[in-house]
Amino acid sequence: MDKELYLLASKWISEAKHSVVFTGAGISVESGIPPFRGENGLWSKYNPIFLETSYFLTNPKKSWELIKEIFYDFFGQAIPNDAHYILAEMEKKGYIKSIITQNIDNLHQKAGNRNVIEFHGTSRTLTCINCHHNYNSSEFIKQSPPHCPECHGLLKPDFVFFGEPIPLDIYEKSVEETSLADLYILIGTTGEIMPASAIPFIAKNRAKFIEINISESNYTNTIADIFLKGKASIVLKRINNLLNKN
């Protein structure tokens, strides 16, 4: 049965006209980046209040100390794993059209993917909350907190804080890409965080669904047609080997 599911998954991928991949924290765990929730998640060690906009604005130094420690000193050392590289190879070969990721770690791009929609933003850049100038984060993260060289306003990472809306252009692009999909591949996402978790359901009436996860998610018994249990790198290697035999 397991072999048949892998054969069917590879067949669907090879035949699809517009495959979209939707990734969550699970794909980056193998790169040493822990998930935010769960027993060993970041929020079991840190109080997430430092990522609330009101706290950030009133306590920028304290907030930036943790932002720097977690997202730049720690996450910044991470490199893509085999799952990221296989997805980049699949994009080059035309098997997938785009990736919608909830992650802010830039690992898909580092691996070579070109068409990546970052639903929750990115840690690569910072924006001044005053004059809205945009900067490369690597130039300013040694400051605590970093300030805009143009107006001395506070710089904020370009990822979505708690309570912030998803940027409209990113949301619309995600919906548009999902609407075009005839195959949707869910990887390492639990389907618990709104509004991201609702995006895959947009493709429900048009697309076939393949889910790759280490355990069942909110998608497994709702929209997933094929559930492949295991680490993303191992499952994708097996699929990729089958694709390469075609």
C-alpha cells in the first residue's frame, strides 16, 4: 500500500499542469529550526509577547534582543536541508510552479527556488516604521535596537507580528496561485494557524492533495487525498527518485 501511494503521488506530480507546494515549520525542522508550538517549540521557552506590535513599540530594546537572538543569531545559521533542495530541483524541472510558505527563514530561496510566496513575510529585510525605507537586515541587526539612517525611526523586521494583518498583496497572490492549482502538496504544516491554514481549502474543488507530514494534521482527514507519513527530506527523496525514473 505504501509503495502504491508513492507511485500514485509521483504520477500526479508528473502529470499536473500547475502544482503548488504549501510549506510550514515542519520542513525547516531538519535544518535545526524548531517549530514555534508544541512540547519543544519556541513558545515553550520564550514568551511570544515580544512579537506583539504594542510591546515592540513600547519596549523596542527588549523586543529586539530576543528577535536578534532567535531569528538572526540562531535561525540565521540554518542552511537548507534535502527537502528544500529537492523542491528547488522539482521547480527547475517544471514539476512545481510555486511555493507558498509560512516560514520566514529564506531557506527555499537559498536552496534555489525562484517562485516563492512568503505568506508571513521574511527576516531578510527591515522597514522603518516612520519613513518606510527598506533595508537589508544584515546591515543593521548588530544595533540594539536598529534605527533608520534616514530619519532615525525604529526598524522592524519584515515578518508578520502577532495581531498584524497579512499584507494584502501577499494574501491575494497566495489565493490566486492556489486557485490555479490542479495539484496541491502540503508539507510540514499542521493547519492550525489562521488565516494561512484556510488557504489550501481554496483549491479543494479543483486540485488533488498530497500531504507530507510526520503526523496527521487538520488537513489529513479533510482535504488530503494521499497522506505520506515521514520526514519531508525522506519522503521527497523517494518521490524524486520515482520522478527521475520517468
